[in-house]
Amino acid sequence: MLDLLRRYIARQKPTNLELVLGAIDDPRFPADTIDLALMVDVYHEFSEPQKMLRGIRTALRADGRMALIEYRGEDSSGPIRPEHVNDRCSGPRRDRTRGIPVRRDD
């Protein structure tokens, strides 16, 4: 994935994009640097979700936002493997995110 992004950067030359290779429990983002953390179909892949979310939250600016988009188990129309879907009850909740406010848009 990083190689794909490197090729994109070489072609497009964006000025507001920096690649950061994180660890299994730490995104390694500098504090107070991110306006929006958009994560699509990745939460279920985190081995240490609380630590990752905490690290991402630390990297958010004061008015920054974190968006988690996961595929729902109730919707069988997409080509998503069964182990990569969440039902309405299994997504991140405040108790699993150690106080990070969670708003669900079901």
C-alpha cells in the first residue's frame, strides 16, 4: 500500500500529504497535526484498537475529527468478506474507546 501511495505522490505531487509508517499499537502521527482521520474498513484490522484510536486522537487538532466507516453485517449487498463486517452492536463504542466520544450514524 505504501508503494502505491509513493507512486501517487511522485505523479501528483500533493503538498499536504506525508506518509507515516505506524506500529501495531501506535500510528506514530505527530501531535496536533491532523484535521481529519478518515478510516474506511480498517477498525476490525486493529490488533490494539484502543491504543490506535488514542494515538490518532492525540494527533487530531483541537477541532479535528475522526471518522470510522465500517461495512455492516446486515447489508449483504457488498463484496465484503464475512469476517470484515460488523453488526450494529459490534462497532466501536465509548466503553471500548476509553472515553473517546462516539457518534453512530446507523
